[in-house]
Amino acid sequence: MNATTIRTSPSTKSRAKEAALPKRGPATWLRAVGLEGTLATKLAAAMRGDGGTPRERLRSAIDELVPMAPFDATNAGSSFRVVAVVGPSGVGKTTTVAKLAARARIAGKTVALVSCDAFRVGAIDQLERFAELLSAEMFVARAPAELAEVLDDLLERPEGPPDIVFVDTSGRPPTSQSPEHSLAGWIARAERTRGASEGGPTLEVLLCVAAATRACDAERVARIFAPAGPTAVVVTKTDETCAPAALLHGPEAARLPLAVVCHGPRVPEDVQDADPDVVAALFEGLSPADLSSEHGTRKEGTS
Ligand SMILES: Nc1nc2c(ncn2[C@@H]2O[C@H](COP(=O)(O)OP(=O)(O)O)[C@@H](O)[C@H]2O)c(=O)[nH]1
Ligand SMILES: [Mg+2]
């Protein structure tokens, strides 16, 4: 199973036509793909510049404006990672957990899954099914104390903890009662008790935003989920829109780098590391498959 082999969507040609890069001024095109405000102004200026093809100018403008921090499924430099996924309900959090956990398994890592979503009917069963497919252990934590207990138990295992623990959350705005709210405190405590020499645990909190989210709603999502302490952004459902503005407005609103892009519901295929070429192609209405032939696909464990 190769997580980075991506099929060309049947609608690729029509979407590419809809979003074809402008031959003249870029302002109309930027509006059509949903980009607004200062970001659109900066992109328009960069795209009007000299040198290169329109795609090359778009790519380098994206590279300048949006930091990218691809998800490291190989676990370089950490002995116990906690990766939580937060964001609005229905955005694709549980599916993203499954995709990233599958990538880690493909890279030969051990994973455990924790569901903190005791709210939505069927949410625990959904993660349980993914856990079975991945031969991963799965736990349920309904409150901060339960999550701390699960993580303590995993960390103290005589045979050593799993490489990565993925924490799936409900789409509700985090409060002090939400398990994910307690993660930063748990990490700090674990670091104190274990000491740096033992390689303390690390925490990543991925904020999921759907690709079609407008700039003002991306701001709203970033504000609502700020208490969970996001560290990077995941943009989902790029396959469902020809205006995937949140690829840029999501990271802009959260002031965080883009980690991965999800372009379909399939696990583990429909996920791609953040990369300026991939983002530029998605704005052109191309699927990441169109790029893989130009750039080759990166296999887990070979970076
Ligand atoms: N088209 C498409 N569907 C997706 C994507 N990611 C998730 N989904 C689907 O969106 C629905 C909600 O996903 P889920 O992971 O349960 O969302 P959650 O409520 O945030 O956990 C499911 O039917 C998923 O299969 C994506 O990138 N593209
Ligand atoms: Mg879910």
C-alpha cells in the first residue's frame, strides 16, 4: 500500500478548465477561486510580476506567503508523539486521523488511537473500524482525566509506548471540560517527570478546515479552536470545490503552517503533504495526481 499514489479524479479536466490560470489580470481569477483581502492583493501583485509561466509565478507566491510543515509519518526525532486533530464537525477529522495513522503504519510505526468524541452517534464505532483495519489499539476518553489516564498508561508500558498516539476529537468548540484542552498540561507534566534525557513526549494539534471555507469563516474557526492550541493546519475536501480558498486562508487565519491536504474520502490514499506545487495545482483545478507524474511521488520512510 503506497499512501502517496493518487489517482486522477474523473472531473479533473472540467475543473482545470473552470479554474484555468488567467492570461491577463489575475484579480478576477483570484476572486473565482475564493481568495480575498490582503492575501489576494499580495498574490495578484506577485502573479503580475515578470519571469516564469503563470503557474510558476503562482507557485512561488504561494511559497512566499504560506509556510508548509508536512506531517512527519516517520517520527524523526521523537520517541512518543501525541497528534490531536481538532476542527468543526463533519470537516473530516476522523478520516484524517485514519489517513495519517495509516501513513505512520506504512512507515513501520506503531500507533494507538484515542476517541474523545462521545458526542456524535457512531463516532466511536467509526474510529474503531479504522483501528481494526490498521491493527491499532483504540481507547475512548470522555473527560480530561480519562485522556490523561490513557496517555499515562501508554507512556509507562514496560515494552515502551507506541510511536504515535492519535487523538480524535468532537467538533464542538473546546472548553476546559474537553479532553483535548488538557493535552498541553499533560505533555508538560510528562516532560517534568521523565526528564529530557528520556526523550519526552511531543504534541501536535492539527486544525482541520474544509477547502471551501471562506476567509471570514476560516477566521471564525481559528478563533473557536484556538483554546485547543493548534500547531498546524490540515485542509480537507479539496475535491469538493473549485474554490479551495482555505488552502491559503486557513493557514493565514490560524497563523500556522499548512501540514497536509486531503483530496477525497479514501483512506489512506487521499492525503498529500503540504507543498507549494500541490497547492498551486489545486487552485488550477488539477488533482495532485497530475503533479505526481511531473515530480514523482515520495514514499514514506525515504525523505
Ligand atoms: N470528498 C471528501 N470527503 C471527505 C474528505 N475527508 C472526509 N470526508 C468525508 O466527510 C465525511 C465526514 O468525515 P469525518 O471524518 O467523519 O468528519 P469529522 O466529523 O470531522 O470527524 C465522511 O463521509 C468522510 O468520508 C475529503 O477530503 N474529501
Ligand atoms: Mg469524527
